[in-house]
Amino acid sequence: MDKELKVALVQSSLIWENPEQNRTNFSKKIASISTDVDLIILPEMFTTGFTMNPENLGREEGEHTLEWMQKVSEEKNAALVGSLPFYENGSYTNRLFFVKSDGSYHHYDKRHTFTLAGEDKVYKAGSERLIVEYKGFHICPMVCYDLRFPVWARNTEDYDVLIYAANWPKPRINAWDVLLKARAIENMSYCIGVNRIGSDESGHYYSGHSAVYDVLGEQKAYSEKEEIVYAKLSKEHINSTRNKLKFLEDGDEFNLLL
């Protein structure tokens, strides 16, 4: 029997530096999901917008949001994914959490901090990729600017799904569209991008374009408005395509030095 992973992409506007109100808004949106889903994906920094002032929030906000994610995940019986400013050991990271319905979780710290906005001066960059095994699928979650760096996403571990949670602005949205599709094709995996919409306090406008691409780069879901987008991922599609087209086996071997 073909294993399926049912995903929900929550494309939403965000309230600037207001974690409590954003959590309330996302609680309502997630509660509106009437169909059974396995995985719910939120944008990058979904509680704040892409802020470079995490000290405005209070150091405990990251923990509060993680607790909220655990609660929502349990209530919906689905995994919940999204990134947020997180304070730990004297510094902030742009930390993505993959929270399961039993309360367990994994985290990934954004590797490529966005120097154009000074993110590298505010948030400590991560140094390790994350591969999560979930319901028979191996999932590699990343954050926004990571999308521009194909070596970091190189599928050397046979993951099935690549995820990007993002705040990707409209002026560069063409790159977002092209690179999501490229990451799917070159890694022979599903590639999911979840972007926000609306404007932020820095004057940037976001046009969504959240999407799902399959192993061959075919678009399976897409949106430019505030809504929840649904898609089903097929394990059989991954396996049959890779068995027929063994492109991953012909890749160049290399080691990544950090």
C-alpha cells in the first residue's frame, strides 16, 4: 500500500513582533483545518515577522511558543513545523522546530543567516542539518535563505521531503519559484516552500507563492493568497521515480567543510 503524507501549508500574514497575537491567530487557522492532516507547516518567524530585534520580545518567548506548538500538535494529532527567534546559551538563533503530537520535537538552526538584512549580526548560524523520520518519510527542514545554497540541501541521505519555511519578499519571488522547483528536481525529493504574505514594519511586501513540487519538479500545490494549502505526498512516487531514474547515484562525491 502506498504510504501518503498529508500536509497543510499555512500561508498567512504576520503581526509585527507580537508573539501572543500571532499564536492566537494561528490557533484559529489551524483549528479550521477540518480534514485529517499529518503535517502542518508555518512560515519563518511565524510569531514575529522577520525581526532583527528579538530583544524586544523577552527571552522566554521562544519557550512559550514551543509549548504552544506542543499543545497544538497534540490537539490536531499532527506534526507542526515553523521557525522563531529562540534564546539559548547567551545568544539568539532563528530556530525551526519540528514538533510531534506526542510532545517530542527536533530543532534546526538556520545555517545561512541573511546578511543583506544583518541577520548574521543578530542570530547565531547553525552548523548541522536535520533529518526527521516521520510516518515513513524522511524529512529535511530548512529556513528561507538556505534555499539559495544547493550544496547545503544536497540529498546525500536519501531524504524524501525538503521543506523551506520562509519570509521571502516579493521583489525576489521569481528566485523563490525557480529555486524550489530546482531543489526538488536535483534532489529527487518533494520540495515544499511555505511563505508569508502581507507587509511588515520594515516596509517589505510578501506575496506568498507557497508551493509543493514533486520529485520531477511538477507543481502539486500553489497559492498567492491568505489560505491553507493542502497536498498529499506519495512514497510510491518517490521510490518508483528513483528506481527508474537513478540520477542520485551519479552525483559527485564530496565532503562539506564548515
